[in-house]
Amino acid sequence: MRLEKKKDEELAAREGMAGKTIIAFIWLTISAVAAYFLVKYMFDTSTLRYSTFYSLGLPSQVPNWVILVGMIILVVAIMQSFLMFGFMLASPEGRRRTGDASLHSRSKDPLDDHSGRG
């Protein structure tokens, strides 16, 4: 009985994860496209130069597209960190302090069968 309850709890916790995964993938795709245009604009206006990366010790055999992809990944990571900080500041879940003593748990105990034994 307890194993079935635990399995049911795990299935309930995973419910809706496919939708969240799809939304996260779409958000990362939008972020990558925006980062591509931003980085491409910075290279086109000479705000960034490929020669700067080569002068920092990057081998000259590394093609320009590798630098472009690396910069896109860096910009996406920065965008995601700002999103995370915004979530922590603006969301009630993000503002909730962890470790506070409470009489009630936010997660249900899957091994609690309420049978009165014990």
C-alpha cells in the first residue's frame, strides 16, 4: 500500500512536466535568437571584434563561427541569470525564505498512511 502511495505521489509530482519542458525549450529558443541578433549586431558595428579574441590567446585556427556561438551561449546564460534573479525578487515562491520552522510541510509525506498505527 505504501509503495503504491509513493508511486502515485511521484506521478502526481511529475504531472505537467512535459508542458513546462516545452515552454522552457521555446523560451531558450527565443533567447538564443535574440542573443544571435544582439551578438551579430555587436560584431557588425565593431563593438566586438574577432581580433580581440585572437589577441587574448585564442588560436588562429579557431573559426569565427565558433566565437559567435560561444558569445551567443554566454549572452543566453546572462539572460537566464537575470530571469532567475527576477524570479527570486518578484515571485512569492522566490521570496519565500527556506529553513524557517513551521508546523506544516509543503510536501506531503508519501509514507504517511493515516492508519492511526505507530
